[in-house]
Amino acid sequence: MIGLGPFPMKTAALVSAAVLAWIVARYVLRSADAASRRAAASVLFDALALGLLTARVVYVLRWWPDYAAAPASIIAIGDGGFDVWAGILAALAWAYWRTRQRPAQRRPMFAGMAVGLAIWGVMQVGLTFMLREAPPLPTLTLTDIAGRPVPLERYRGKPIVMNLWASWCPPCRREMPVLAQAQADYPEVRFLMINQGEAAPTVETFVKSQGLAFDHLLLDPESQTMRAAETRALPTTLYFDTNGRLVDAHLGELTAARLRDTLHGRLKQTP
């Protein structure tokens, strides 16, 4: 539900829909001759590439201050930062322009696009239902850095960003300053930094060495939270609303823009 391989499910759904669109244009629509299908598939491939590029560029421009502060994050497409509708419009406009004098290519090409959009829409609906059926905030009791018990239930009533991490995980280390800054920028949100599988001295030494400070630094030496979230990869970030309902999830390294977008688009809309 969270991801497919190294990519978030939303990114995987977008790429899968694009691949299926190309297959339909190239192989499925037998009413078009082979030469038209090959040409249509070629145009469609270019349109999809342009659409994906446009979707990324528009998204980056939308959140430019965050990307400008960390230029390397612009090419970190694993964060799932795409303006899908801008990409769709760019792809359709390009495909229409390229086939303006080749009507035989339009039918297989637009058939492929229609199938791709339909598949993408079905996947989005499926992901929405999966989130609705996902387990709520885990009813676990963890410990803080001093060894005191901390039940996660105490955090209900506020939006929650739950980050599962470990000090040996490079992407976890890279995204921690992003989460520390977000904690300062969004005081109404509870950022739970839950370490997986490490002892308190290791965690405390690492956090201090990085010059970081988190209000809710928790220890999960048996990785119970990973099992509850049904994830096997780090980092994993889970977003819960004020009622403890899961509203979004992200597998892999977060960029500042993607985190801010989710906070505005998901948690800010929940009651």
C-alpha cells in the first residue's frame, strides 16, 4: 500500500499507466495498420516523456523555494512530486500537434492515452480506498530517550507525521533536517521520530552529532511499528489526521517540497 520497490505507490501508478498506454497504442488496436501503430507508439512515447517532464517542472516551480534551497532534490523524482494535470495537458497537446497531418495515427495513439488515463484513475481510486481501510494509529507503547513509556494514543487529537528511521540508513539521515525544519514550521503537527531497532545511546549520540532536536524522539527496539505499518523499508513516513486515521504514506526519502505539499494537501484538510 505504501510503495512499490523504491517508489511511492502514486509514482508507480503513474509510470504503470504510461507503460500500458504505450502497449495499447503499439500492439492492441488491430484495426489500425502496423505502420500506423508503430508511428503512433513513437509519438505517444515522446508525448509521455514530455508530459512527465512538464509535470515535474510545474511541480518544482510550484514549490520553488524548497527546491531552490536544496537543488539536488529537483531530480529526486522518487519523492513523487508531479503536477499530473499539467503533464496530461502537455502530453495531449503535443500528441495532437504531432499528428495534425497524420489522422491514421491518431486513433491508436489516443486509444492508448485513454486506456492509460483510465488505468491511472482506477489506481487512484484504489489507493484512496486502501487508505480508508488502512489500520489507524498503532496502539503501541514505546519509550522515549530516557526510557519512559510513551503510548502512541496520547498523540491523538493533533495531526501526526510518523517517521520510521535508523541511524545506519543514508536516506533517513539525509531527510532528518527536513523533518526538523518542518517541526519548527508546523507547531500544530506532532512529528514522531520513531527509531527502529537501535539502543538509546546510539540514537542519542547520532541526533546530537547532527545538531538536531526533536520534540518526540521515540525508541522502538523491536521494530513493532514497522510491522504495524506493514513496511520493510526505511525511511517510511506515515500521516495521520486528528482522529488517528491514516491519510497518506510515503516510502523513501522525503524532500522538503513533498513534505510541505502533503501537510498542506492532506493534514490541513482533515477535521
